[in-house]
Amino acid sequence: MFALHIETFMLQWATGGLAFLWVTSRRREVSIGYGWLLRLTYGLFALASFGLALRYERQPVLMVSGLGVAVACGVAGWVSWDRRKAGVKLQRQRIARRTARVAQMTGIDRAEQTFDESVPEFPPNLDLIAPAIGLIGVIAGGVGAADGGPVWLSVARTVVGAAFMGAVSDGMLLGHWYLTQPGLRREPLIELTKWIGWIWPFQVGLLLIPPGMVSALNGTIDDGYNGMLGWFWVACAVTTIVLVVVTRLALRERQYSAVMAATGLLYLAILTAFGTDLVARAILAMA
């Protein structure tokens, strides 16, 4: 009814993750190393999508899109590296204020991270190119996955799934980045957590639309495990939104350890979120 293609899944993951990289980088607050980490990670995912599509001789548009995403990641990464001495605006301001405050309180000029104001800052909008290219391939992958099912539904599930997986993955990675950038405000992580909560109803709702998981739950579609996989999907979907709510509550606490607790919760959310997406796709692919 709906085919499950690994190359589409890898491009989905890369496209969604890179889109939410822009959501974070546009704030000009998280240090440029975070961008290097995500572009390298998702660029490799896009290359994997290209290689898999080439191997199985499927979806030429998706194949070209995967390669384009990898190239766009490389270009953005090179520009970011070339302008690394500029840092980012809010990071520079925060370090300057902190250094001045320490000097005023102690009379000691502490060593500080220095930036070169003559170097132009990395333009965050450059991070929009890769997900824009990836979206073309994701749509093509959604069309190709409609193996007898409604094309519009397959495309919608593929696009929303990309956003869902990207937001969850970036949230977990950003949570870890607080270890390398002490003093970073919580707002970037809170924003990603909000996005996960906003996308979740669309992700689950689209998977329930017939032909969908409702058919698996009522026995119309045989999951091969006497209905167990269908209820496992329900558990993943419910647990994901519960983890998002608990993460938001954790981030309200003043202690710095709350950020690490939120990161751990987002680790679990990755497992349940991917279960929400992949288990449903596997069941519907067997129909």
C-alpha cells in the first residue's frame, strides 16, 4: 500500500535536520561548531541516500537531490569554516559582557575567546539551500512510496515525517552542545522542543488517516504479530508527546542540570519518534 524505501528515509532525516539547523542558526546565538557538526552528519546521510538510490536504481530525482544536499552542506560548511574567526553575534556579546563583569568584580583581566571583527559573519540563510534541495527529493520519494495508496497522503506523510525526525534529532544534538558552550541560553532548545510538539499531531494524524494505522489497530491490516506492532506504535506515539511535555517542564527549572535532564529525555524521544514513523511505515508496507 505504501512502500518503505531506505533512501527516502535517509534523505528525509537529512532534510529535516538541516531545516531545523537553520531554525537554530538564524538566532545567531549557538556557536558555529554546532553547524559544522550537523552539516557533516546530515551531509553524510544525504550521501548515503544518493548511494542507496544509485544501488537500487530508484527515484532519479531523489538520487540527484541527495547529492545536491551533500554538496550544499559542503559549500555552507566551507563558508562557515572560512569565517569562523567572526563567531556569531550574540555569542560575541555574551563573552564580552561576562569578561567585563569578571574584571569589574575581581580586578583581573581573564583570558577570553577573541573574535576578528573584520571577518564577515556566516550568513544563516545559506543553511536554507540544502533543505530546499532535499525537499524536492523528499516529495519525489513520497510519490514513489505511494505503492497503490493515495499519492497526496504518501507525500504528506513523507514531508511531515522529515520535519518530525529532524526536529527531534536536532533537539538532542543541541542539548549536548550546551556542554561545549557554557552559558548558552535555553531559548534555542526550548524552541526546538516547541516545534516537536507542534509537528506531533500532524505526524500522528496523517498516519491514522485511512489507509493507515486505524486499519492496523482494528485488524483490517495484518501486522504479522497478531496486532502487537500496532499497539507498539500507539505506545511510541503517546510516549513521544509525553517526553516532549516532560522536557518542557524540565527546562523551566533554574539549575543547569535541567538542560542535561532535558537532553536525556530527548534521547528517549528519538527512539519513540522513530518508532512512531518507522513502525507505521513498516506495517503499511506489508499491507
